[in-house]
Amino acid sequence: MADDPQFLTLWPTVLMRDRLPADDTINAALADEIVRVDAERPDMTTGYLDDNLLASEHPALSWLRDCINHAVMRYIDHSGIDYKVDWHLQGWANINRFGDYHNLHNHPHCWLSGTYYVSVPDSPVDLPGRADHTPGAISFFDPRGQANMTAIKADGQVDPEYRVQPRAGEILLWPAFVHHLVHPNLSEEFRISVSFNVVLRWSGTYLPDQ
């Protein structure tokens, strides 16, 4: 009798979703600091490379920086990487007011990207029209172009989009090459988040065996 077949999951794209041990006090402190910075820098979100929010020594941001570094370590452990990886974080804040969104994009020149959700509106404004709105959600797209073209029902390739409706206190972490977008905020409440890149400090040990 022949051996059982071997099934391999090739070229996986790993997205990590977790909840940080934040309480209302921490998130309120983060929101206050982000609103303060936004008042001083009107281009806080669009000029995200001009400053590094996660270099701040504000207590709540120091806490968040430590949590993000711990999340990166867990991602590395899950990936089976068994050697030292050295990185730094580059972060920026996002305040999405009513109607604000982020176009399809990815994050070049870094290894991982992620977002921590400080404040997410509870409910959108009741608007007429389509009932399939997912305000404030983030969508990720299959990086393998047209991989779903021949997929059939129940095939894991069938849906090229994965959509997350985040909650306050959650963190997402994903490969920086993955294209994603943020759906419009349809609430009068602010949607506040901290996005970040995990940028490697280069080492020859990262090179795979050839």
C-alpha cells in the first residue's frame, strides 16, 4: 500500500491578530497624546516619514513600543526563524475623521508592517444606500496576482480579499509587501490607530542558503 499523500502549504502569507493587555486608561492616554500631536502637525498622517512616534518617551507610547516588539518576537517564533533578528520600529499615528480612508498601498523597504487600534467607533452614521458597508475595516489582498482565477467553491484560493473589522486594543502584523486599504470611517467619532514598520538592521545572517 502506498504511503499517504503529503500536502504542503506553500508560500504562506502570515497575518497575526492579537489583543494587547491595554485598559481604558492606556488607550485614553494614547488618544490624548495623538490628538495633541495632530494639533501641532496637520500632516501627521500624510507626512508619516517625517517623525517617528514610537521614538517618544511618553509612558503610553513606551508601553506600546514594548508591546509591538514583543509581538514581532512572537511572529518570528511562529515563522520558525531560529537566529537573531535585529530591527527598529518606525511608527506614526492615524486619525480618521468622518469619510477618511486609506487607498490601496503597501510598505516598501521594510520587513513587516502593522497597526494598533487605539479607538474604534462603535457604530456608523445611518446612511442611505448600500447595506454592505464595512466602515473602518481593513482589507488585505492576495499578493499572488490573479491566483483566484481558476478557484472553485470551497477552494481556499477563491477569495482574493481578507477583511478585518478591528476593535480597540487589537494589534495586526503582516508582511510589508501585502497590499491593503482602510475603508472609510462613517462615524462622527475619531478612529485612532498607530501604524508601524519593522525595519531590519541588515546582517549577512539573513541571507538564505543557496
